[in-house]
Amino acid sequence: MCEEFVLSNGLRVVAEYIPHFPSVTVGLWIGAGSMYETPEENGLSHFVEHMLFKGTESRTTRQIAVEMDAIGGQVNAFTAKECTCYYAKVIAEHLPRAMELLSDLLLNAKMDEAEFEKEKSVILEEIAMCEDTPEDLVSDLLAEAYFGDHPLSRPILGHHDQIASVTREALMKFRQKHYRPDNTVLAIAGQYDRKELEMLAEKYLGGWQAEGQPQELELFVPQEPRVIKRKKDIEQVHICLQYPGVAQVDDDLYPMSVMNNLFGGGMSSRLFQRIREEMGAVYSVYSFPSTYTHCGTMTVYAGTSPDMAQKVVNELHEEIHKLVEGGVTDEEFDMAKEQLKVSYVLGLESSSSRMSSIGRSKLLQGHPVDPQEVIRKIEAVTKADVERVIRNIFTKPCAAAAVGRSVDDLELL
């Protein structure tokens, strides 16, 4: 069971006490991501995340790293479409140090001009690395093809020209707008003392006052999906198809996840067995769902040689057709459902995964996920539910993207 309380400044705290864990993970979840950015702000959520590790009023960049290494802990951050998270994992006795460090990064980052310019160069290299990683590049092109001009189409890293021209003042303004107590969740999972936690949270974060305006997420209105191709002198052709999925709070998330497991989620899945094992046409082929606050997607990916590309595309569509027309067998349904339940349970065996689960859900859905409720919902999924979701997803128009040497003549749809 999770404990919840609110600090004097409105910052929400959610915590799960797990006494048999020797570790504790603490995370600060901010409602800032590429979905909240204007075209002119694209990439700034990720840029701010980088800058918070570039020194505070009392710590240098090196001291931040050394201090956490000295206690054997881990400190890191990531930016997603709908949120940014800063987190630290330590043994329970070091929770006060972890909370003080994260709070220092959040509240006292210097955002130094010289560090800003250096980090801009680092991020431009990160963008270039993505451009040189076809699997990442085709994913960004696919988002553009499916979401059009909606904020979900924008890459988390931003575009090269936008980041190259951004100013420190613009970054500071963006941070001020989104980094507020009412837009933040503090999440803790593992071993801790409740009274000490309340004291530490109020001590380090309770005095935080910030200005800014709450921002509503822009609803996604489905539009005509597109096909985007990018010629690139690489050995493989990378292919993606994207269909409508479900939102994070939709109960169809569970039958969709079962369906994904049996269709393209693992080595026993239909896509892997048919296109890799039987045809020998790919090294990598899989499917995966993505869920957001108000919508979601289902993506199918394959990487293959230029000579086999059209054959692989045709086979992807053929497997989708078989799934829609023929449904699923009892055997594969039972296996996929058990696989989903077990993988979820195993994922609960670390304090970091538990913190991530309750922190993200509290920030984006307003309440922490209850693991027992999730397991009940997985167990309640029926074969009829899965086949209904298959029809709902795979009978809709899909977007497509491809990257490779010879993609101009590739028929993706």
C-alpha cells in the first residue's frame, strides 16, 4: 500500500514502504516533456534535465558524481514525452543524503552560461548520434507520420537547428514555467521511516516557491496517417508501422498488452517465429505499445536487407491480417497472459521500478498504481477481450516510416 501526503507548498508525495528491501529509491517527477513544448521550445525539457547536473551553488559537476559514488549509490535522470524524472537509488541509511542531493539539483542549479554552451554541444552530439542510429531515427520519423503537427510528433531531444540557436534565457524561462511544486511529485519506494521521510521532504522541498502557469495537454485528434521515408546509406532498411493504441488509463491496456506479447513481444511471438525463424529474413522484428495520457499507439518494427525489404513489409501485413481474421489460439493466449503477469511481478522486485511506477502514475493519472489491482486486471483479461482489441487496433489506418538506401520504391501500406 502507498502512503500519500502533501507538503506545505502543495508538492505531492507518494511512498511505498517495502521493509524487506535493503535499498530505497527516491525520484522527483516533473510535468515537463516534449508534449508540453511549443515548436520553438522543442528539446528544452531534455536540455533542462542536462543542466541540472552541471553544478549547483554548493556542488560542482564532479562533486555531484563523487558524492553519490562515495556512498555506492546511483543518481540519474531521463526525459520522456510527458515527464522528466530525477532519481537516486541508495541503501536505506543514505536516504537523507540522496534527498538532499536531488533537492539541491532541483532548486539550486546554477545554469552557468559557460556550462550552458558546453552542454549545448553535448546535446547536439546526442542528436547527431540519434541521426546515426537508424532504429531511433525511424522512430522519430514514425511519430511525425502518425501525429502530424501534434506535440507528440516532436522528438524529445529536439532538432539540431532549434537547439543550436536556443538561448540560456529561453531555457530559464521554460524551467520557470514548468518547474513548480504543484507540477511535481516526490516518489519513494523501499525501506524508510515515515516520520523521517515527512521531515526530510518538508526540510528540503517544503520551502520551494515558484511561479508558472499550469498547462493542459493538447488532445490528439486522429488524422490521416502519413508515410515518411528517409534515404540513408546504411546496410539495412528499417521499417515501422504504427496503429492507434489506447491511453494509459484505458482498461483495454491489459488485453492489448497480452496481444502484443503473443504477436511481437518476444521470441515465441508470431512475428519472431515467422519472419526471423521460418523466413530467416531479419535479425530484429518486434511490436510494442506506447501509452500516453489521452491516447496511445501500437508499433511494429523490422530491420532487414534492401533485397528483402518489400517481402518483409508484405509479411508484416500478412501476419496482421491473419491476426485480425483468425484470432488467437487458446494456447498462445494462455501463454501470453501468464508471461505478462509474471514479467509484471518480476518487475516489482526492485525499489527503482516500484518508485517509477508510483511516481509516474501519480504525476500523470493523479493516483499511484496498485500492483494487486494491475494483477487482477491482467487475470481478468479474456480471449474475447484480446480479439476485440485486435479488431479495434489493426482495422484502422496505419502510419509508416522507413530508413535505408533503397526506400523510394518500397510500398509500406
